[in-house]
Amino acid sequence: MSTTDPRFDGAGPETRWTDLLESGVFAIQTCGACNASQFPPVATCQACGAPEPALVPASGPGTVYATTTVRARDGAYDVSIIELDEGPRIMSRVEGVTAEEVQIGQRVTARVDTGGETLVVVFDRAEERA
């Protein structure tokens, strides 16, 4: 007798999210039962426990919630927590400006960075992309 719940068969949410990222789409999860949005993708809704929240494209805009500057040998860079307009927060970095120019409350827009060995979601200042 199998103890696997059939609602969770197949590729997991992280695999599906990575597949979307590889196609250039930054997605978050939205629950069909309670409409809550969440990130990172997991098997159940963090708000109500419903299985398999849907992966939907994120709108892109957000606000710098917190930031710090990492001073490395090859130069300083920021590590920021971005609060997406949909509500979830994501740890990332703001590009196109120095680490010292990243400010709490600053508006930013997400994009998928395809220039490195792995795909990552990064942010640009909103006025930079206008």
C-alpha cells in the first residue's frame, strides 16, 4: 500500500519554478483557495494549507524592504530583501547602481539575469527601466 498522496505526484514546485525561470519568467505562487501569494515555491499554501498553489508570473515591481552591503575583495555588492507588490519578500540584489545607492523604500523591478552560470532573479531601480 502506497502512502504517497497523489496530489503531490510529479515534478515538485521548485522544479516547475526553475523551468519557468529558464524560459525567462519569474513566477510566484498564488493559492486558488485563499488567494494568498507566496515565495519561495512550496507544495502547500503557507496561509491555508491548500495543496499545490499555482505558479503565476510575478508582476515585477517591488520595494526594497531591507539591504546590506557586502564588502568582498572583488568589490562591494548589495544583498537586499525586496517586498514584491503581490506581498511576498525575496532575497536578491539590486543591479545597475553601487551597493551604497540602494536605499530602503526604493522602488525596483524584477528581471531574470541570464548572464551567469545559474539563472537568478535580480532587480533594477524602477526609474532605470522606465
